[in-house]
Amino acid sequence: MSRPESYFTMNNPTRPKRIMVAISGASGSIYAKRFLRAISPAYDCIYLTASENAVAIAQQEVGITRLEDFIPEGEEKRFRIFDPCDMFAPPASGSHDYDGLVVIPCSMGVVGRIASGISTDLVTRAADVCLKERRKLVLVIRETPLSVIHLRNLTILAEAGAIILPAAPAFYGNQDSVDDLIDFVVDRVCRAIGVDVRLIEGWGE
Ligand SMILES: Cc1cc2nc3c(=O)[nH]c(=O)nc-3n(C[C@H](O)[C@H](O)[C@H](O)COP(=O)(O)O)c2cc1C
């Protein structure tokens, strides 16, 4: 079998656009649902995974019982679902070309594990890959109040290049529904990964 002369490079505009999204065991599964709906048309492939706790919490919060149910209707072909322990999944390797990882919502447990470099599951390994390869790592954290341990871990991650994006909506845009508040946070995540989707009007626009 002959080898191709070369493969796609990160700067090739025709390369497949891929991203990984992980749902962790923090409150806020509604953010993940809205985010996946907003970004799916912008990607050829979205790698999706969730911790066991994440699916249990999603059942409590949004009535979702299976990870598959996070996939927007009609968009199934863009998604690949991975078991959270699947270390053979493509995003577990830095040699696989994908844009980055968004953990939404992101628990303090995941923050702690990424900050200490414990790559024992797919999310923490993909996060490790994104940091070492200088790809986007966006952590949509949700916890309150924050302990010194949380703050130290978040500082380590920010210093390593992660974008710490608290699920903290603003109220200056005349938001009048919970959906508006969710859209505010999801819009900021879209901006953080450079997806050209606007869910809210920017201040002064
Ligand atoms: C209903 C429920 C809500 C939770 N909300 C949060 C949260 O908002 N932030 C957080 O850091 N942990 C939260 N936790 C705890 C995490 O699920 C737990 O620490 C878990 O081990 C984190 O690991 P995982 O994200 O891999 O599931 C919650 C747990 C439950 C059962």
C-alpha cells in the first residue's frame, strides 16, 4: 500500500474541522445542550463524551437519560460519542488534528484532575493534549463558593493556557428569560473557540 505524500496540516483551510466537547458532573447540563445546538453546523465532527455523574445530573436537570440525547435532532452525522474511559479515542492523541476541548459544564473534580496532570480518562487526557499542543481548552466551570484549592487549580490551568469561563451570565442586556441567561454564557463560549455564532447582541452593537 502506498503512503500519501502528505496529510492535512492545521493551516489547511480544507482540513476537517473537529472539536471535542465533554460534559462533566457539575450542575448546568442545559448549557451543554444549548452549546451543542449552537456549534454543530460549524463543525464536520464533534467528539462527545460525558462522565457517569454528568448523565445522572442531566437526568435530574433536563430529563436526558442518555448521552445521545444531547445531540441536536438532524445533526447526528456530525457527532462521535466516546466512552469516558476510551483512551483509544482519536482526541486522546496529540497526533490527531482537532481544534480543542470544551468542558461544559466543568466540575471542580475535573479541574483538579486536569490541573494535576492526572490523565486517567478521556477528558483529562484530551485536556492534557490540548494544553501540550497549545490548542483551545475552555472550561465552563460551575461551583460556588470557590475554595482556595479550586482557585489554585484554576490559576494553574489559566497559566497553562486554558480559558476559564465561569457559567456566570450577565444581566445588562435586558435578558428576560432563563433561555436568555443560558444564551449569554453559551455565546461567550462560542466566542472563546472562535465559532462565528452570535446568540446575544454585544454591548454597544
Ligand atoms: C446534583 C449534583 C450537582 C453537582 N453540582 C456540582 C457543581 O455544580 N460543581 C461541581 O464542581 N461539582 C458538582 N457536583 C459534584 C460532582 O459531580 C462530583 O465531584 C464528581 O465526582 C465530579 O467528577 P465528574 O465531573 O468527572 O463527574 C454535583 C453532584 C451532584 C450529584
